[in-house]
Amino acid sequence: MPEAESKVWHGHPVWFLEGNPVVGYSKLKDCVRLLFWSGQSFDEPGLAKSGTFKAAEVRYTDSSEVDEQDLGQWLAKARDIQWDYKNIVRRKGRLERLK
């Protein structure tokens, strides 16, 4: 995502579009987790629900598990389908769909 701003957020690499988190990853004890903040709305196989909001994740234990075609589709949808996490505190935990 060349148009995204990348930064370390809560100790993990995260990419933001217009201040809104869209994708990030973290190293867990036994895997690497790739998290899409609005991923539950992508309607894509391979992503599992994560947390209480709209996030979805995939976990990898080996680099050979990464499917570049799936990853490309998920990244494209991360650009197009976003929930407004940037303003979630101001809205007292209520998410609104962007775009």
C-alpha cells in the first residue's frame, strides 16, 4: 500500500489510510497474525473474525502459507471497504462505514 502511512502502533507495524488503521501484523508466540481492521466486511474466505468490532485475521506459521493472490485481494478490499476506527472513541464505541 504505497499510499498508506505506516507506523508502529501499540508496538506493531500498522498501515493507515487518511488516519484510519487498515492492516497490520504482529508476532505471536506460535505464528504471525495479519489483521485487517475492516476484514469482516470483505466477504472473503481465509479470514477469521477477530475481536468485537469488524476486524478479521489470518495466521501464518510459515512463509509458504502466504497466498499472494489472496493477499492482493484483501489489500484491495482494505482500500475500498473501511469502518471508521479513527473516530471510534469520539463516537463512544460505535463504528460507521466509510466510503
